[in-house]
Amino acid sequence: MEEDLTAQLDDVQLNSDDESGPAAHKNLLGAVTKLYQKKRVGAVSRKEPSLEVSEFHLSRQHNGHNERIRVAELARSLNGRASYAQISHKLKTAQKRAKTLPKPLEQIHADKITRVAGYEHAKQQLNRWDAVVYQQRVAEQLTFPLRSDTVTIHQNTDIAKMFRKPTELELELSKLLKEPKPVTQEEENQENKDEAKEEDYPMSLAEVREKRKMMARLRAQQSYKQAKAMRHGKIKSKKFHQIQRRARVKQQLKEFEELQQKDPEAALKKLEELEKTRAQERVTLRHRSTGQWAKNLAVRAKYDKDARIALAEQLAKSRELTVKLANNKESESEKEEEEEEEEEPPQQQQIEEDNLNNEWLVKQSKEMVDFVSGYRKYWEAKVKEQENKAGSEAVVTENNL
């Protein structure tokens, strides 16, 4: 190859000497580029037969065609001998049965198939007990346990044989064991140490745990009550607060009745405290005069004549109701108090009028007044009876002396 290229270069040089021009220059460039082109290895060709069999002498071409050697072609040489006929027959059957392997299943479908197979296997194993189950269901009576063991009956004589009379040595040993041991100095010191430890730690570990549980329970109850009170405080329903107030009043009356039966003197003191608190509540109560409707009406009354008329009618009506209630149930002392109340400021007077205009408050105050007056009469009669009894006892003692 290199010799050919050098020969071409020589020819180009000779031609360039003879002719100088673009053609000669072009031939020179073509000869130079051929020197740096890649050298391709040609296909192996078998030009003559060879007795050596190796990887360097085999070729893929067969009869001038590029074909691969197949197993069937190699097996033709086995037909020459009868001993190789069985091998060729097996090879033909294997080629006939050869099929493409199926695509492997996905994991989900494979797991499903294994579950179905496992279910069928378990079902087959459990079906063996169908006859036993059917027999137990059809049976008129069943005894449990079904496989009962043999029961042995022990007589009293057999139990007595288990015991025997103790010997004299055993009796003496039992007496020695039952006698109290003398307390040594070391044991006494140990007991003193234990007592000192008990004084240092007045409660045991179990008692400490129990106390911690009790304190945790009390804290939980306290937090629950606080949360409940906060929820009730956020409720804006007047009806709800009225119901709560009535429930508290009922509970207080119930406690007062129980206290009246147990300790009358303490009940009288409690009654005086209730009267004081009731008087304070009557002074600080908010009624319709301080409600939103009354406030809006008072603002409009400055500029609206109809609003002033409505407000005046409301005040007049409440005064009439107050006078009627006072005439029906007040005594002479209460009339004097009414005259004093007329001299009070109009705001306080309006509060008292609205209080009397409320039927529930009037009913409650009437019941409270009747209850207080009745209890006072009962208590005064009881005190007089005790004084008379004490005086009679003193007279009897003087006569006896």
C-alpha cells in the first residue's frame, strides 16, 4: 500500500515538472490525504481448503453466501453411523418441542395465584372434618369435654392413709421451732435502724404512688370544672343563665332545709346572711331600665315625641303595678318604706318598679318573705317555750329546797 502511494507521489512530481497548474496541485493534495485515511481490515476469505480447524480459519460464508452454521447441518454427520441415530432423533424431537418462553407474570398476579392455590389447599385439608362437624351438629346431646379422661374416685379411707402420726422427735422439733427466739443485740440495732428509716420516710412507695394518683385526679377534676365554668361564662343566652340561677336557688333552699332540721341556730344565722345578700342584690340588679331597648328609647326620646310618650307610658304602667302589689301584700311598716322609696332617685325607683313588674321575681320574693316570717315565728315560739320550761324547772327546784 505504501509502495503504491510513493509511486503515485513520484508520478505527481513528474507531472508537476512537466505541467504546473491547478490539476497538478489537486493530484498532490489527493495523494497526501490518502496517506492519513483509516486503514480498513477486509473480511476474512478462505481461498483454499485447510485441514486445521481453528477460530482463525473458520468463515461465516457458505457457498458464497454469508450464512451461519446451524446445529442441524452439524448433525448430518451423525447419520453416517447407526450408533448416533438415537442422538439425532433426540435432537429432532427437541427442536420440534422447542417453544418461546412466556413472559413472566407481574408480582400482583403471581401473588394472587399463590393465594388461590393456598386457599384450595386449606379447603381440601378442612374438608376432611366435614363428617365430624356434621355428626356433632346432628347429635341430640353433646358432652363436654368431648374427649374426657377417666375419672378416679377417692374414698375417705384413702385420704386418711396419706397422713401418719408424728414421732416424739418430730414433736420436740416443732415445739422448738414454735418457741420465740431470744433477741440479740444485733437484731435490736437492726430494728432501731428500720424504725429510724420509717421516721425519715413516713410514707412507703405504694402510699406515695397512691397519693400522686389522688393529686392527679384532683387536678384533673379542678381543670375540668374550670373549663366548664369558662364554657358557661361564654354562653350569652339569658334563658340558660336563668335556668342556672333557679337551680342554684333550689340547691340553696334544699341545703337550708337540711340545716334547719340539724341546727336551727345556724339556720337562723344563715337566714340573716341571705337577707343581707338579697338586699345587696336588689340594689345592684339590672332590669329593663338599663336594657338595650330602654337605652335606645331614651336616646330617641330627645328628638322623637312618640318615643317620649312610649317611655312615659311604660313608667306610668310600672308605677301602677307597683302600687297594686304594694296595696295587696304590704303591711304598715312596708308602707312607710314605700314612702321612703318615693323620695329615692328616679333610677333606683325605676329599678324597684321593674323588679316588682317581673312576675318570677315577685313570686320568689313573696315566697321568701312568707318563709322568713314563718320561720321567725316558729323560732320565737320555740325560744319562749324553752324559757318557760327553764323557769318552771327553777321554781320546782326552789320548792324542793
